[in-house]
Amino acid sequence: MLYPIFIFLCCPFLGSAFETERDQKSFSLFSVLKWKNTACQAVSDDTLQGVCVTAQECDDKGGDKDGNCAAGFGACCVLTLSGTDTAPGGTVTENCTFIQNVDYPSAEVNTRTYSYMVTKCSSDICQVRLDFLVANFAQPVAATGSCAGDDRDRILLDAGGNDPDRTLCGDLTGQHVYMDVSPANTNAATITVTADADAAAGGTKNWRIKVSQIECDSEYRAPDGCFQYFFENVNTIMTFNYDGATARANSDGGVLSGLDYRICIKKNDGMCSIEYTPSEVTNGLEAFDLGAVAATTAANAATAQHGVGGDKASCATIDANGAQTAGTNYIQIPGAVNVNEFTGDSFCGGKLSNFALDPTVGPDALGANVHSTVIATGVPFEIRYVAFGDQAMDAGFSLMATQRPCGILPHGVTQSHPQA
């Protein structure tokens, strides 16, 4: 007797959709049923996705069957990894694996170090993406914004030297990150979570993080060196641990110190520029708060904006090697459009604006003026964010990034179609 033959491909990748097909050839009374091991939606929780496999293969992988797929022939297999009380963490061997704390969704109440090692599910893996579905850790040190020190929770991201190691803490829910990985290494990345029983979090101290492995030729692969990557025509981009509050406490957000990374946005078809505006916030919260402008004299006002630095000299002191030696937090937007004598691409202070101040007035370091839209035509679309040194009170930013069709620019400026 003949049985259906199930043919599986390596693993589902970010954005993959359910796909089934029946072979066109006929074998006796049966057709050959084929499907890719693509992503599928779990039925128990809309934040969980699984891998479409057979029920037996799901059991072999140690997964949980959570719904059907492949026209009912497959099982939506959800893979989670938490480890045990005595051995927290483990090795991620499959794509679309969710790493979480022991006893999730209950809080982690013990002092533990979780080490999750990500092993490539294919030799053709160039990046690992982490989606923080739930990630609530203790706040950074109030006086500095540092995630290091005693009584701290923190998460260390290590891609084996291909990306700089980065340490995050606070409330990361809803954020994501990319890590470039070496094509020569089998182990793609290590995620280490340090949980301290004495560290107070603003809510339940727990985490569930989706680990996606990105193929080298995938459309979802970020440009090299991008820590975050956005795809839509309209995106909301926030600093890590942002909640809009400027008074930091154990339950409040605020910028994390010592970060320097690129935020990239995929340029979609027919789009030639991108505009950045602060998100709408209420109740005294700040949508853009990155410290004070360094320029303090009328002579420097031409390169400073309404609470914003017009160039890096207004926000930071840069040495001959391009390293920041003093200053404040700032963002750098390549290709910012010049308006009203604006000539810079770097922004700090209390208001996002690309209008230069009257040089007889001097820079508005307190940010008392209103925001304005910043438009950039530089390709690729990206922001560099620098959090320099200890940052005690800055709220960070929440920006709307909106791609604009070709030919739409302010003040009569024209723009041809740039090359992607």
C-alpha cells in the first residue's frame, strides 16, 4: 500500500506564508503532498507562531502542537525554550523558536543567568532577529541610565564578534533587534539574560522573545550593521525603554547609556524621501528629549535649532578619529533637507526641528519652541542614534517615520528617483 510522502524544506523564515501544493504527477491512487515548513499561526495565542510539520516531527522536536496547517495534514508546532530551575536557557536549533523565562508567564523571582545559544538551522544564515514580544526587566541605574551594576537585570547580545556586544534592560516589549552573524560559524549568536532577585521591575519580570534566523538572500535581511530594520511606509521608531517620562525611577523609562547603533528603513517602491515627526503624546510626556544643545552663543546659533543640534558640533565633541569625547545624546539623519538656513543632519535637545534660529537669539537649549517635520532624501533611509556616557533624565524619542512619494518635497525642492 502506498502512503503520502511528506517533503520538508529546512525551516520557515521571517514573513513566510503558509504554502501547500499537490504534485502534478499521479502515483497509483494517491498524489504526493508537499509543503514547505513555513510559519503558521498558533490558535491558543495570537502572539505565537509555529512551524508547519507533521505531528510526529513536532513530537520529535519537543514542540507543542497548537492548531493545524497544510490543509489539515500538518501540525502547527510551537517551539519554546526556557530550560529548568537548575539549568536555565538552552540551545536554539530551530527557526521561529521562542525563548522565555522558566515558568513563563509567571515572573522570574530568583537570581539566575540564562544563556540561549542560537545554532544555525541552515548554512545560509546571515542574521538573527529578536522580537521582544514580552520583555520586562528592571530599570537602569537611575543616576546614569546604565544597565550594569548591582541589583540589575540585563540582556547581553553577542553575535560572536560580528556585531558589537550590546547590553539592554528596562521595558523592551514591542521592540526588535538584528544581529549580523558570521557565515563561517555554526553558532550564530548567544543571548544572555541575567535576572537578579533584588532588581525591581516596573511590572511582572518576565520575557518571551521570538528568535528568527534570516537567510542571506531573504528580502527581510537588514542592511549590514543595522540594529533595527523597518519595512512599512509608516513606522513608529522608539528608543529602547521609552515611556516619555523625564523623571527616572524604578518604574519609569528613559534612555539607556552607552549605545550607538543604526536604525534602517526599507525604501519602498515609488518613495524618494522620508519625513520624521515626533509621535503625539499627552500628559506632559516627551516625544523627543535628548539633552541640551551644546552651542550656547549667538555665533553658534546658525548651526543649532529649536532645542536641536544642527551638526554634531552642536550635540557632541568629535575627535580626529570620529569618536565622541563629550556632549549629549543625539540622532543623525543622513540627507536631511536644507530649509531656512538649516545645514546639519544631527539633532539633540528638547524639540525635533530643522529650522535654524535667529542668530541674535541663540539656541533654545530648553526646547521651548514647537516641533517641526524633518525630511531626508538620503538613501538608504536610516537614523544613527548615539547615547553618550551617563544619561540620567533624558526620555529618548518616539518618532513617526513616513515615506513620501517621489516629487513631494518642501519649499520647491525637487528630487529625482534615487537609487536603492
